Amino acid sequence: MKFQGKSTRKYTGGRLIRQRGKKKFELGGEPANTHLGETIRRTVKKLGGQPKVRLLRGRNAIVTDPATKTSKTVKIETVTGNPANIHYVRRNIVTKGSIIKTEIGNARVTNRPGQEGSINAVLISSTA
């Protein structure tokens, strides 16, 4: 499904007829769908030639504890919740806003792993 580009409706609700097809630069890329597993990163070229790192698989997360204001790298055990898609939980796909279970407790992912190449999270409940 490709939904990128201009809307097919006017602000009044009327339909707009496309004058041309979509150009290559108007199309979006495939989603990274970051899974849990041995770390795999891919570098893709952005518009303008700058590189973007996609995290395809990741095992560790940088988790910040808001109580102590410290961060540490911990192992991710599983994905326990994902507001983007309920089916991402059983497939262990990590997106922004995902709830992950780590060694030190549950954490919420605060960045976009498929766009930035790493998993950053904030601790929401600790097991200690």
C-alpha cells in the first residue's frame, strides 16, 4: 500500500483527479520492522545523499531510569505492548512507544529504531 503524496480529497470533501502518477522521490521506503535478535543494521541513502541507519534486528536497549537519572545498556527479553499495532507484540516488533521487558524492568521506547539505528527507552517499572 502506498499512501504517500498529495491527498485525493479537497478540504471541502470533493475528489481530486490526479494529473499524473507518483514520482520516484514521492514514494516512501519499506518499513524496517525492527525485530528482537542479533543486531543487524543497514545504511540507506536519504534524499540529499545523507545516510540513514535502519535497525533491522536489535538485542540491547539504552534504558534511562528517571528516578536516578542514569542510563545503562540492558538486554531486551520481549515486547509486551505496542500501541501502533497489537499484532506487533507476538511478532516482537519494536516501534516508537513499544513497551519492552528488560532485565531491569519494563520500559517504553522513546525513539524510532527503524529510522535511527538504536533502541532508546525510559524505565516505567523496575523489578528491583
